[in-house]
Amino acid sequence: MSFTRTLRAVGGAVVAGALLFGTAPVASADQIRHEQWPLRSFGVDDIWKVSTGKGVTVAVIDDPVDGSHPDLKGNVLPGKSFLDGGTADRPDGKNEHGTAMASLIAGHGHGPGGGDGVKGLAPDAKILPVGIDLGDKEESYAEPLRYAVDHGAKVVNMSFEDFGDTSPAEKAAVDYARKHDVLLVAASGNSGSSTPRLPSSVPGVLAVGAMDIDLKVWKFSNYGSHIKLLGPGLHIRSAGVETPYRLANGTSDSTAYVSAAAALVRAKFPDLTAGQVANRLVKTAVLPDSMKGKKLPDRHYGYGIVNPWQALIKKMPKGSENGPLPALKDGSSNASSKDAQQAAESDKGMSAGVIIGIVGGVVGLVVVVLIVVLVVKKKNGRNGPPPGGPGGYGGPGGPSGFVPHPPHPGHQQQPSAPGEYPSAPPTQPPGR
């Protein structure tokens, strides 16, 4: 059974062509790096001393990625193109959305010390490109998502919105990913609407909206109760295909930054589940002063703006294996389901007395565990949001800015300061 899909990339309109190769002066590679304002705001020099995403594979379900781009070469795996059945490490014509997202996640720049061009937030992560058709056609992300899971992805970036309904196959694929401990991150969409878009509103997916350098929600960022985090989404420099670099607005870009932050955390804390990684991200999220004390999650801000530095260094309990994500109805992992099945089979032929004895022992153990949990909880406080986040799962992890630690001089952002944004129209229309 097929479903009518309307998958659309959720990056804003691109204006890089005129800026780089038109009548305007050509932007230098140094200028490109300077115009990556999210890196300065995050304080990446300190972040990269703690984690660079090494050892983590991030799947990018999107246009195929240009693995030969100088800022990505060596960080892009072959992957698979569901357009033609080949690899997805080469671009599909002029389509560059996937390349852009990959560069924001795991770009390493080029030139001496990688100091030129675009650098991603997790520059040592690997990109698994999974090419799909983002045009208007019958399309499903179910099989591409399963492919990503089966080929080692620990984070999956889905910077597209779906105007159709979630098919049973897609819902099953999301559950499949979660059972295999894969964190799914998806864009909320660019129409400024409260109508939930897919896959960001599918239960178990980390939905991301977009904000600007002043910590304000972008007016075109979709919103609703499913929003979990915001990321930088305005005036974002990234790698291109038709031209070396592009400039765009959109929840696509903010999603890529959140996926990269997840890769940093997964590299630093390999023993955490996907839900516990999400837990660290939402607990350390930042809110502007105007949002302090508000009930969370907020329909526009979610739990706040992703704050990778605090997500890496903050001391906190692991939390439940699902974190802020809803529990799976059929268990948290394939292993647990398999164990349950084996246990059920081994119970065959047991006497009623033996079974009753086992049940009684389990009940007694549960009572003991509950008593211990209550004592620990009373002693250490709740295993949820840190103080300062009333009413919600997350809460502010620091002052109203990305960098909650003493930054190097080049890190500190000055909201609305001249030169912080690349030269571009102040607002790009939603869409590709």
C-alpha cells in the first residue's frame, strides 16, 4: 500500500550564488568560517577539547551528499542512494541540501589546520548518507531509516517535513530505530504553523525548531507540544554543490546542529542510551530571560536552546533509558524482547506452585527496589530537571546565552552586533 508523500527539505531559500559568484565580491574561505556564528556562540574551542564526535556515525536521510567537497572529504561513508540504488556519497545533480546538513554536522574545513571553509559542530563524526527524493512524489522514509540503523548510525538527522500521514511502515521503522538505541532528530518545519509535521511529531523523535543569534524563535519555525529543542537556524553558512558554499535559513540547519550535539554527547558518554542522550540535551538547554520560570516544554521553545558545552560537562544522573521520549509499548530493546520470549518458553511445564513462588519473589524484590529508590530520591533530589526549570522536563542550564562558561574572547556573542550575521536578506521565505 502506498501513501502520497510530500517530503520537503526544510532549509530556507539559498542566496549563496549571488554572494559568492555573482557581481558581488567573492567570499573568502576565511570569511566563510567567520560567518559561522553558531560555532562562536557555542564556544567550540572548549567543546572540542572534550568531544569532537569521534567514533559516532550520524546518518543524514536527505539528498545524497557530496563526499568530495573539500570540507567533507574523508568524513562521508558510501551510504546508499534510494534514488538509483548506488552509493549516496556523490551529489544528485544540483541538489545540495544533504551536503549542507552533513557539513554542519561533520564538516572539518580545509587548508592549514582545517582553518578555512565550513566546520561542523562534531568534526570527527562520520556521515552515513542515505539518499532520498525530497521532491513531491510517493516517498517513504521507512526503508531508508532501517538502512541507517542497520549500518551503524547512532544518530539520524531528518531535516525534512512530511505533509502526509505516518504510514504503518514508517511508524514501525521509528520503533525499530529506538529499539536499536538510535536517536532520531527531525526538523519541525518552516511554515510558522502549529500543525504537526512528520516525522518530527512521531512519538520518540526529537523535534527541533529554529532560533536566531538573539535567542528568539524564528517566525517561520513550526511549533507545538512536540517541540523539544531549538538550534541555530538563521543565516547559516554551509557547504554547497552548485557553488562551494550556501547561506540559508531553516529548521533543517537547526536540526543538523542538534544532531551534531547528540554526536558529541554519544562520543563522550558511550554508555548512555539514546533517551539518556536526549535527557542531557534537554536538561542543559538554555532559555532567554523572558522565558525563565515558564512551564516547560513551551510550544515554541520546547525545553530551550541546545547547549552542547553544558551537555558535555554537567554532572547529572543518567535518568531513565527513555529520557524525555515516551516509552516503547513493546519494550525498550530487541534484547529485552528476546529475553522475555526465552523466559516465557522456559516457564512451560513449570508447576503452579513454582510459578507462584517465582512471582512472590519478584514482588518482594520490587518492594525492596521501590524502598531503595524512594530513599535515594529523597536524599539526592529528583532524577529529572535541574532546579530552575519549573513545570517541565528540562530547564535552563545556564545564563541566557549559548556559552555558560568563561569563553575565549572570540567566543562571546554580542546580540545584533554588526558583522555577526553574514550579509543577506534579513528573512528568507520558507521552503527549499
